[in-house]
Amino acid sequence: MNNIQELMWKVRLKKFPTFQGAGHFGKSIEENEQEYQEGFNQLLSLINDLPISEISILEIGCGIGWHAEQFKTLGVRDYTCIDITDILFSDLKKKLDLEFIKLDITKQKLNRKYDLILMLDVTQHITDSQDFSNAMRNIKSMIKSTFIVTSWLSDQYEQVNFYEVKRPLSFYEKEFEGYKFSKQLEYRDKWVFKIEKN
């Protein structure tokens, strides 16, 4: 499945290296950008206690690099981007001068810890339960303090289509037992929440 996911994102982002490729395909670039900005404001409200310009950030599933660009504008200097496909990396490296690494979080991890790890609009695409557990375990090994993730939260596990699923919050609570969870905030068509080490 991961090879199919990689190919799907490679083709989609190559054809649409914009919000339509990374966001909601049926909405305009302007509509997607507005939703991204509103979601980013929710995200910032979860991390307003962190000294943004001084922390290290890892973004899993960086897509078109929009979040990386926003954080760089806010003064972040230590920002690493990973994605299952590197189709946009060449242009993004030139534009943002940040580190971009091709990596499948369900199979690999980086040998480094980060103050903040972001996984936005990604977990719904990890359809296999074992891959999901592997990804969460890899993330736990890289967290210094805070993990922020978005998800479609539902009462039960639901396969929406071949490349998207909905999961209950309990799936995250099981993987991050003993961690502190924030309240869930609306984030585009999903929820965003913070998971912190106690």
C-alpha cells in the first residue's frame, strides 16, 4: 500500500503543486488557502506557549511546503520536512532553504529528537492499522515534548475510500498512553490536537 500511496502523491503533486494537490481537490486554490490559514491559526493556539524561534520542528507530510513557509516567516530556523515523495523538494529547498528528507514514517524514523512534531492531514492516509502503530511509535522516539496531529475523529474505525480512513481518538490514546492530550479544535474538515509528554 505504501508504494501506491507514494505513487499517488507523486502524480498528484506533480500535476497540482498547489493547494488543490495538497488540500481539497474539489475546492479552488483560494478556498483551500483560506481553510489552511484558518487551520494554521488553530494550530498556533495550541503552541502559543512555545518559543517558536528557538525550537526544533519536524513536519511529517510537508506536501507543498505551506506550513514550513508560515513557520519560517515566524522566525523558526530549525525546521525539517519529510514526505513520502520528494517530487517538490528541489523547488522547495531553493524557495525555503530548509531541510527536506524523503521518508516513509510508517517504515523509518530520523535519529534525532524534536521539540515539536507536526503531522497535519496525514494520518487519515495511513490506512493499515499496523502501519499506523509503526508511525506513532517512530514519532514517539523522536519527540522531546510536543506532537500535534490532525485527524478525522469518529466513533469507530471507518474506511472512507482506498486511501483514507477515520479513527476514534482512542487509537491515539492507546499509542500515546501516559501522554497528555489537549482538547480537539476544528481544523479544516478535521480536528487538530496536541499530545505532550508529561
